[in-house]
Amino acid sequence: MDVRAAVAFEAGKPLSIETVQLEGPREGEVLIEVKATGICHTDAFTLSGDDPEGQFPAILGHEGAGVVAEVGPGVKSLKPGDHVIPLYTPECRECEYCLNPKTNLCQAIRTTQGQGVMPDGSSRFSLNGKPILHYMGCSTFSNYTVLPEIALAKIREDAPFDKVCYIGCGVTTGVGAVVNTAKVEPGSNVVVFGLGGIGLNVIQAARMVGADMIVGVDINPAREALGRKFGMTHFVNPKEVAGDLVPHLVELTKGGADYSFECIGNTQTMRQALECCHKGWGESIIIGVAGAGQEISTRPFQLVTGRSWRGTAFGGARGRTDVPKIVDWYMEGKLNIDDMITHTMPLDRINEAFDLMHAGKSIRSVVVY
Ligand code: NAD
Ligand code: AHE
Ligand code: ZN
């Protein structure tokens, strides 16, 4: 079938709106009509050329919501008409990783997903007979896409697509980092680096679980009001701190953070996030994604003296199990998504979403098909 998609032909170039061909679902696969997709910083990261796994031409996008249009042979858990959220971290419930309660990183299809193809090694997208690659197993910058059954979370039908698409990455990543990965306790002091689409969700989850002090760190002063709306109690703009940032944060938190979260993707702020943690027990969680070749460093003494450095993907969530619950939290008013979606636009204006992100003017832009 012909579908409308924003194609990334090469790194560093704007997306191009094209009519591309999409093959129907094969064994174990599902065809989805995508109703809405958010634009995450990771899409911009891959488009920039910094992603070691980035390959072109590809159809980016991994934060979508839609409706099942057709199921391939052998699909049991989904039927046409079901409402779904695509999962870049699938949940097969059978692999060594799914069977280990310590991780959410299902590896059933990770290799082919990273290569931009379906589990059988081929792409369903093509243009003029030449394959176009999938991205993070999702490719939600297309009004139709194909995913494996294990990479779809079935959600309730009264949830609005243009809001819950954000649960496909940003909301679940930020909320899950607090609830699943760090397991922040009531009364904790939390420091959040980067108050964008991920960091604000860390903040609202920290408030939800009863954190005491919630410090937001961002170089964009416009983020202060937004952070406070979602539960931030203190704002620090590193550009306005006279001396070094780390001692300033340690003093502010009276000894250091119980938990810090890096939601930027900058290896310098990753180090600061670790080093502002409390001696003896502070844990720093890396969420931000750093470019090819970049490395983190600190004095090992920071770890010897009881700080821990950890990381999280998709907020430690097992998508088919946890995503429907997060949709419920939103529908019950426990999570505020609406105020983070600052812009909506049709697909043919998707490049504006990247411009807004780079200019620091949006939290989340959503394309509605
Ligand atoms: P975003 O662009 O919406 O937000 C980034 C924020 O960081 C902005 O507010 C910006 O002003 C701030 N910032 C930039 N440089 C800074 C600095 N030096 N000091 C302080 N603040 C600074 O991005 P996002 O969508 O929230 O994504 C954040 C990061 O998380 C990205 O690296 C993205 O790739 C990554 N991410 C990871 C996962 C995961 O599963 N681990 C999931 C989603 C996104
Ligand atoms: N491809 C990159 C890494 C990108 C990355 O870390 N992706 C996160 C999700 S970001 C969502 O916005 C993730 O899920 N990582 C775990 C995984 O298996 O990819 C690289 O450096 O190669
Ligand atoms: Zn993302």
C-alpha cells in the first residue's frame, strides 16, 4: 500500500515528506494506522548523525499511538481495531532478559531492530523499489507502519492518541526512571539535569512518589516556570552559579542528592549529576543518550565513597505490561501530559518540530495524522 512518511535520506538534512510503499504484515507482525507521534530528542540525535546505530534512508519516530489495521499469520494477542502504542523496547515474555526481573531490555529482536529491519531481516518500507529502513522497530513518522506483535502494547480505547503517544517514550522513560529504576522513596532529595520532555516527567514522578526537595538544573531560564508547575521546588541555572555547580548543588541539598537524573545526553553533566550525589548512598541515573565516541569519567573515589552510577532505557518499563498502566494513570489524572505537549502539527510540518526543539521553544511536539 501507499503510505505518507517523513523520510530521513541522510544525516543532518531535513526530513522529506514522501509517498512510500509499505508491505503488509508477515508472520507474527501487525499493521498499524498511526494516529499521532511525538518527536523525541533521540529522533534528532539519530538524524544528526551522532548515533552509532543510525542508518539512512530510514523512517524515524518511536513515540506513537494508533489502531491495528491488519494482523499477520500467527498473531494471537491483537485484532483489527485494537488501540496500541508501539514499543521500541518490546516484551516477548520468553527471552532470558524478560525472564530476569532485574531488566526490561527484552533482546528477542534487538539485533535486527538495530539494523533497521524486521526480525526476518527485511524491510517492509520501500521507495521506487529500494528499501527504506525502519527505526527503533517503530517508524512512527509514517501514517502506517508494521511492527512485531511483541512490540505493541494494547491500551484502552478512550485514551486520546494525540496525548498518549507521548507514553511511547518520554512519559514512560521519565516516570519509569523514578518508579522502576531508582525506586525513589518519599522524603528523598532529587536533582534533575535537563528539564525537557524527559526531565519534566522525572519531576512529576518524583512529586508523585513524595520526594521532598526536587531541584531542576537547566541552562534555559524558560524551563523554571514549567518545572515548578510539575513539582520542582528549586531551580538552578548553571550559567548563574558563581562558582562550580557541584558544590553549589551539594550545599543546596544539604549534603548531596539521594537521587540524581541526567536527562540531557551531555557527558559533562553526567559527571556533575554523579558528583552532586550524597556521599555513602546517592545514586545517579543516566537517561540522556550521548553521541558516538563520547565517554563518561569521574574519580573512582566518587564510587568508592558510596555513590552509584546507573542507567535506564525506557524507564525500566516492560512495555506490554506497564504501558497500559501508565495510560490508566494519565486517564485517572495522576499524570499531566497535556501541559507538556506544547505544539501539534500535521506531518508535512514535522521539520518545524525539530527546529522548535533545537531552539528550546517546545517540550513535546506531536504530529497528528
Ligand atoms: P529535550 O531537548 O526536550 O530536553 C533537554 C533539556 O536539557 C533542555 O531543556 C535543555 O535546555 C537542557 N540542557 C541542554 N544542555 C544543558 C546543559 N549543559 N546543562 C543543563 N541543561 C541543559 O530532550 P528530551 O527529549 O527530554 O531528551 C533528553 C535526553 O534523553 C536525550 O539525550 C534523549 O536522547 C534521551 N532519552 C533517553 C531515553 C532512554 O530510554 N534512556 C528515552 C528518551 C530520551
Ligand atoms: N543507538 C544508540 C543508543 C540509543 C539509546 O540508548 N536508546 C535508548 C532509547 S532512547 C529513546 O528515546 C535505548 O532504549 N537503549 C537501549 C537499547 O537497547 O537501544 C547507540 O549508542 O548505539
Ligand atoms: Zn525517545
